[in-house]
Amino acid sequence: MRTVKMRMAGGLAVAVVVMAGFGATGAVAAPPGTAGPRYTAGSDGAGDPYFPYSGNGGYDVQHYDLALTYTPPAMAPAPLQGSLTGVATIDLVATQDLDRFNLDLRGMDVTRVTVGGKPAAEVEAPAPGDEVDGAAYWQVQDDAARRWELTVQPRPKVKSGKSVRVVVEYRGTTVRPLDVEGALYGWVTTRDGAIVVSEPEGSMTWYPVSDHPTDKATYRFAITVPAGKVAVANGLPHKPAETSDGWTTWFWDAPDQQASYLTTASVGDFELRPTYTSTSGIPIVDAVDANLTANQLNTTNASLALQPAMIDFFESRFGPYPFNSYGAIVDDDSVGYALETQTRPVYSGSAGQGTVAHELAHQWFGNAVSPLRWQDIWLNEGWATYAAWLWTDDRGGTTAQQAYNSWYAPARTAAYWSFQIGDPGDLGLFATQVYNRGAATLHALRVEVGDEAFFEGARLWVERFNDGAATSADFQSVYEEVSGEDLDAFFQIWLWDQVKPPATWTL
Ligand code: TRP
Ligand code: ZN
């Protein structure tokens, strides 16, 4: 679903389509004065300069139903490769008159596509401008350009405003994919299963998807694995697992709007623990690897036991927890980081208290409100980092001001300061500055506007853009609204000036 609340800033060419006004009239955007074709191809990207082929244009996905069958690597000394077979049933609404449209899919081989129940023929990718006869599909896998596309040509063509169901059957060997900066992500094959963490555009390694946070949707999963393995996804089980002939199918339902990078379907030797609840009644389901070391298990158990108290604390500051459920997936294998997968973050090795607070805070900041462009990542990481500072402060540990002060300590001449968190670059998405200069920005903002406006702004931000995506400019507007101040100079210093900010922010 695309929200009508999204707003554009600074020249980004994302095709943000407000659905009202389209539809019945079938109006198309032909260049003025030309009799352009009525039906055109949807764009092969969402318009994000960092990841030009991530996401797609011309439609809005409503729902993904993913039926996956996964065989983890043999225990024998084999390469870390598994095998995945999937049937993705995708309900989408055309936002232009569609001749063709794309889905993102990397490293998987499509074996069958139907659109509106009608099979499409597999063909060679046509040259640009060439016509293809009849309902058809083709794949492009260009690793160098990071362009991984499945193009579907539906027949009949799909009129703007119409819903259509696309079913994609696919299979492949799962590997250990790398993101643009070389970190493991996507469907990461492990010894005993898979750690599935897809930020920023790794979901395309395991299902056909419009892989950009501007196209959120709901999800349902049926994940079949060898009996004894446990598959854990977002949301809650919608029926008990079923076992027959040595295979178990796990059913999960995620009814809240969700960005593609926040989907998971992790597989392992997990202990699925009994459900417990937050004070506000959010059911919490944890899956913890049965093979953690005693130390990892102690750390993890202590942190997970604090989840209800953390939900209470963040609800008191940021407003109601935004989704239907929560919990953790803790794997003994490691991708080297944790990810805030929606309702159920994934932790590698063990889950420390600070990390658990960080991933929980992302449910409000990043998940309920997502970055409209990856450039806006500081709104995710700055908030999650600052929220963990607030948690530690509330528990009587280091105060937020003390954390800010030690962040502020490095000399003016340190290389650290020459970094723009407002535009970190695709290789700088997870740079340390995005996290801690981002957190310091929020602390300074709190000092600038005062506690009351600061927390009112946080709640307004989440409420206004919930289920959608927004930019740094939108964020500034919210804080100008709640404070009545002009914050241009403030955000210039914090997001753009590549120097150490002047030291005027003390609570
Ligand atoms: N978003 C994750 C978090 O902060 C971190 C993350 C995702 C990451 N991908 C990464 C960190 C790659 C380092 C490298 O919770
Ligand atoms: Zn984070």
C-alpha cells in the first residue's frame, strides 16, 4: 500500500502515486501534446538514487502470500548452500495503465507466472523498445549493475486502478548474499537453517517483491522445513504447525503494513517459547536457538525478560506500540549485526540489552514510519540509538546527557566530523555517524525545543506517518509545528555541516 501522506523533498523522482484521482477515468500521463501510448511499462525502480533498481513503478502491492519450502545445507562438510522453492501470490493494484511491470528477484529461477489466473510464457529478455507477443515474463540478472528484475507482461493489459493477482513460482540455491558494502544480508544460509535479514534491498534474494520501503504491504507465510526445524516470520502464527512425511509447515500472519526489508522467515533449531504479553497486551513470541552457549543464553534471557518493561517505557514516550505482536529471533549463527525485522527482530549470537532496546525502538522509528529514501536512514538509526540512551538513562545508568557529552568529546580536528548524516551515501548507510551523530542530533533537538515539544513531536511523527514513509524535511516540519520555531539553521548544522557542532546543547 502506498500512503497518501508521503511528501517529497528535494528533487527525488520517486513515483509517489496518490490513488485518489486515478482509477475510473483511466487518465494516463502521456507527454503533453502527443498521443502517447495508453498502456506503458511500469518503471524498473522506485526512484531511489542509492538503489535505482530497488522497488518498481506502476503498481502498489497490497499483500504477499509466501509459500516457501526450504532445505538447509546438509550437515556434511558441504558449502553453505540450501535449496528454496517458493510460490509467491502477490495482490497488487495498478497505478497506471500497465503494459508490463517488474518485480525484483535476485538469484532465483522463475518457473511459472500467472496473472489474473492466466499463465504467461517464459521468453528471452527483449531488446529495449521491442514488442513481445502475448502474456510473457523474463528475467534480467545483472550483478555488476545490481539490477535483478523479473518483468511480467500481462494480457489483457491492466488498467489503472484495477487489482490483479500475480502468482510467481520459483526455485533456487540459497547462498550468502552480500549488500552493496559487502555485509551479509537477504536469505543468509546457515549451517542449521537461514538468518533472513534484508536491509536495505535483500528481500529480492528470497521472494519476488517491489523491494523498497515506499511500497508497504501485509504478509502471510507458510514455510515448510524438515521436521525438527522451526521457521519464524513476522506477526503471529495463524494456525498450529503441521507435520507430515518428515516435513513441518509453519504458518505466520503479519497483518500490519510492512516494508519489504523488514520481512523475515528465519529457519533454525529454535526453541519457540510460550507467548507472554506487555502491560498493554501485546503478545510476545520469542524464538531462541537451542545451541547458544551458556553465556549467550544468560545474556539473551536477561535482555528478553526486559522486553515488556521496554515496551511500557517506549509507549510512555512515543505512543502506542504500532503492531499486533512482538518478540525476538536469536540465532547461534551470525551475520555480524541485528536487524529490526517487523514485530520480531533478529539477533546474531546473543541479544544484549542495549541492542534489544535499539531494535524495539525501531518498531516506531523505521518500521511504523520508514525512510522514504535510503538517504533518510539517520531517522531510523539516530532514533533507535537515542531511544536506547533514554532507556539506559531511565534505568539509572549513563544519562542521555552523559552519553551526548562523551559523543561530543573528540577534537574538532577528528576525521569523524566530516560526514553528512543527511546524505551518507549507499556505502555510508550504517556508518557509525549515522547512529551516534543521529542520536546526538535528537538530543540537541530535545534541548532546542524542550522536553514537552520533543516528545509531542515524536508522537506526532509516528501518528502522522504511521504505515508510510517520510523524509528529513517532513521531520523538520513536524518539529517546527510542535515548537513554533524555524529549525533550518539547526538541521543545517546537524545533518549537513561537516564539522563538529558548536557545544551549546545541554539539558
Ligand atoms: N539496521 C541494523 C540495526 O541498526 C543494522 C544493519 C543492517 C547493519 N545492515 C547492516 C549494520 C550492515 C552493519 C552492516 O539494527
Ligand atoms: Zn538500528
